[in-house]
Amino acid sequence: MKKIKIVATIGPKTSSVNFIKKLGNAGVDIFRLNGSHNTLNWHLDTIKRIKKCFVNKPILFDVPGRKVRTKNINSDIKIVKNKIYNISNFADDINITNQIFFNLIKKNQIIYADDGTLFVIPFDTFPGILSEKIINYAHRFKESYWLDKTKYVFETDNTNIGLHIRRGDISKEGNSNRWLELNDYLKLMDTLRDKKYPNPVKFHIFSEGAVDTFKELEGSDVVFHLDGSDIETFRMLSSIDILVTGLSTFSILAAYLSDGQIYFNKLMNFTRWDNIDNFTNVDYI
């Protein structure tokens, strides 16, 4: 009776039919696949090839959790207890391979690393990034660039309302969860027109594309800011009296810095930003 079992882990270099046959004929008893690597379709194709070669040999499939690995590390990182580390996409921070991680992690959630020998507790998170660095950068930007009221960029005898309409890098077909029709924005604008403000309302539409594509929104109280620079657009979004954000980190960050009234569109799902409840002067419209 054979007491020793040989387990062979199959990877990209050993997944061909010829290589699988060589392994099986050499005495491999169990073929193993590691689910933390490659795609599910790759594993499915590999399983089919193994079964085609050896019908009766068992296949062991390791089902892991989401794997997060560091990348672009030029030197060893010494992990010290109670020290703060920035995990982000910035070049001088700790970079990781699995970008889904940024959307899943929550404040005070325990993260295990190095097969459970280390654990990390995030003290703060922000949309798309596990780092307070972007917030610090933004605060410095606010303090140094537009906080001086003499640099106010809008007419002060109007109640200026900004709408960030996500276009350009998204489409209705590919990003339906971030797309709203112009009629929806028109209804929203009419709702805001009905509110009682001390000064006449002036709408500022921030987006990308030709003015002709926004004909439904045209009016005597509407100004378009299209295809502007990121810096200038961000400056205006963060300093406007009232901001209706889009479903984007760009306008959410502007809202975070704003001293004005912030509206989240109730037709959009903002649950991925777990800390928006900490914003001030926020309401849904």
C-alpha cells in the first residue's frame, strides 16, 4: 500500500496538457491549484485539462480570501508597533496590488498580514485610498490657495450652486451606476430654484464635452465650466456656496473641504464612501 502521496501545484508554466501528463506519469497523486493566483477562468480551463489527462486523479483547489500584496518596494520595511504607515497609490507610500482593497476596508477593521503574524488597524480611510495623505494635501491646498476670501472666484451677489456632472471618462453603457440623464439634473435644478435663497441663484455646471451636449440645462441663470483644468475646477468646487456632487472622488473630496452646503444626489449610491457621514452641512436632494 502506497503511504506517500505526491501533491503537485500547477502554475502557468506547468498547466499544458503535455506537462500535466509528465507529472501524472512521474507519480503525482494529487494536482493542486492555488486560487489566490490567476483568474477563475484560468483555473477552470486547467481543471478541464487535468481531467482530460487523468480522470481518476483528485484535484485540490485552495480557496483563499482576497490576497493583497505589496509592490514596488525598493527596500525592506521594518514594521514597528503603533507606528503609522500609509498604504496608497502614492509613489512614496506602501503600494499594493489589489485595488479592490481600498473600496472594502473600513476604519478600525483589523487587517491580518504575513499569514496572520501581523495585524493592522486603519485609523482613517478616504475614498479609494487607505491614507490620510490625500486629505492632508487637500487641506494644505485649501489653506494656501483659496481660503483667502479676496480670491473668491464667484460673484458674491449671487447664490452660486455647482453641479458636478460626471462625463468624459464614463459612459451610460459602461458606468450606469454613475450616470444620470440630463433630465434628472434639470429636475434637481428646478428643485433648487424653488428653495428660498437670499440672493438670485446662479448655476455652475462642471463637466466635460461640448456645450451642445448640455442644451437641456441651458438658461439665463446657468454658466458652463467645461473641460477646465483639474486645479481650477477643484478650486471652484471647493469654494462654491452650494455643491451638488457627482459620484466621484474628485467632487467628494471637494465637498470634504467645502465650507458651503453640500448635497448628495439621492439617485446615486454613495455607500462606497464610508466616511461621508462625518462631513458637515450635508443633505440629500
